Amino acid sequence: MRLPEGVEAGVLEVLRSGMLAQGPRVAALEEAFAGLAGVSHAVAVNNGTTALVAAVEVLDLQPGDEVVTSPFTFVATLNAILEAGATVRFADIAAADFCVDPAAVDAAVTERTRVVMPVHLYGQVADMSALSPLAGRHGLAVIEDAAQAVGATFEGRGAGSFGLGCFSLYGTKNITTGEGGIITTDDDELADRLRVLRNQGMRARYQYEMAGHNYRLTDLQAALALPQLAVYDEQVKRRKANAARLTEGLSGIEGLTLPVELPGRSHVWHQYTVLVGSEARVTRDELSAALAERGVGSGVYYPRVVFDYDCYRGHPRVVTGEFPVARRAASECLSLPVHPYLSDADLDVVIESVRTVLGA
Ligand SMILES: *Cc1c(COP(=O)(O)O)cnc(C)c1O
């Protein structure tokens, strides 16, 4: 992870100020994030998982109330819903964007469903033109797991502007504070409650309004993110150019499905994820190993559907099912390097290596 100029100076300034905890840098970070998502409020928290927990908690669900989400996601999505006390139900993903399929969500909704939680996987926003009206029809709140989608848009609207938007600032994410999270919303009352919830439920000193948490972010962390936000547009352009070069170089290979930026969406390419199908010359895992031998890193995000582990089997608040599109993605997905510090020559090595291993 490389950080842009200004980060060291910004962090030093906070160190020398002697005020390390939540303060003016966190406020500046919130303002920048609200602008990026195009909403009136952003509330910084200590990580992306607690952003999701807080978003579910402020909706005041009752025991047995359900959140419908994607089975093809990082485990934090599932853990946050459970931590907030809700029941998780899944809806299969669409092959085109790896995000929940609105028709599957519609079919999964029960009388206990209160929330739909799309995951904007790999940096592309889920199909909100179908999910937003669907949520309206069923009276559901929308919580976006936008951890991977900082700055992405759908029909000109920012990720995080369709309901409560939850972002992660973890070390591997597009903007990072090591650990950190942000919740965005246009709802004044929810924003207010989120600010109280993250601070022990305390509005004024020792005036408690709810059983809260310590979910605060520190100024030391916010100082890391501010210079990154200043150059983020530039970095997303690099990611887009890198993805375009990969797509041009990798097209037409038997058994290899390339990711697409769908019409009306601006993808921020947190990951560039291909599918290695059964018609390919080698399996996904063989391709990954052969790339590693050539010095090309790749990653599997994620190797199984999220609930397919012993610790969730038989869990009273995890409702499972058959999700063939998600299962196929889990067995075939492979993410290739796309980060903004790659040179064209680096990308050409990735392309040539994949072509060679797949005999193309
Ligand atoms: C990273 C991530 C999270 C959790 O964020 P943390 O900051 O690591 O807690 C949640 N959902 C998805 C899809 C993520 O990629």
C-alpha cells in the first residue's frame, strides 16, 4: 500500500497537536465523504463492520426481523447483521455484476423482512434502479455495503446515497486509514442517532440516550485519509485505465469471463475479477498457482458462499438456501492486479502470463 504525498506531514501535525482522538480531522473526513457520496451526512466510525452494525441498529429492528443480503460477500456483511441481532436471509447474485439480483431479492422477501442490504462488490454499485423501487414497494430500508465502492456511481448517484451507505477504510480498501469506516445518509434523524450511538449513546457529557458503543475514529487515522481523498479522482482514473488495458489484452480467451462496467454505472475497480470456467485449459486454482510462479499476484474473493462454514451451519438466525450463481462465482473467481501503481509494463506481464497459462 502506497500513500500519497502529504500523509506523513498530516499525521505528524496531529501527533504534535497532542489531540489524537476524534476531532477536526474526523470532521473534515466526514465532510469529504458526504460530498463524495452526494449526501448531507457522513458519520465516521472505527471500521466498516461497525458501520454496518450501527446502520442496522439505528433502524430499531425487532427479534426475528430479517435483512436480505448477498451470499457472495466478505464475512463482515453477515457478521454485522448477526451482531446487530437481526436474522439474515440471502438472495442470489446476478452473473453480470456479482451483486444481489433484484428478482431474487423480491422472491426472498418475507413478512419479517425489514432491510435489503446490497453489497457493491468489487467497486460496482448493485442494480439500484430495480432495488430502490423494490425496497419502496415492500417498505424496506436500504443499507448499502459499499465497503469496496468508495466513489462509485449509479446513474449519476453516488454509492452510499440510496439509503444508509457503509464504507470501509481498512488497509486494503481504495481509501485507507488502516482501520476505519464511514456511514452516509441523507436522513437528518438517522445521522443524529448514529453520532450518538458511536459515542456510548452520549449526546452531552454523561447524558445517555441509548445503549451505545465506542465506535469512534481518531484524528490520527483521519489524517491518513485526507490526502488520499484529494487525489482519489486521479487514482480511480488509473484503476479504470488499468481495467481497460486488462480487458483489451485478455479478451477472446476460451473459458475466461471478464468483468464489465455496466451501462449507467461508474466502477471504481477495487478488484478486477475474472471467472475461470470449465472450458478453460486449467482450473482457477491452477491459474492462480501458475501466475504466482511467474511473480503475478492474484486473489480469490471469495472462495465459498459466505454462510458455507461450520460456524454458520444450523445458526438460528442464518437462513440458507441454494444460490447457484454465487456458488459458481465462488469456485471460478480470480482477482488480478488493477491497483493505481501498476505500470503498463506490469499490466502487460499480467496479460501475457494469463494468456500463456491458458494457452491463448
Ligand atoms: C472490507 C469489507 C467489510 C468490512 O470492513 P472492515 O473495515 O474490514 O470492518 C464489509 N463488507 C465488505 C464487502 C468488505 O469488503
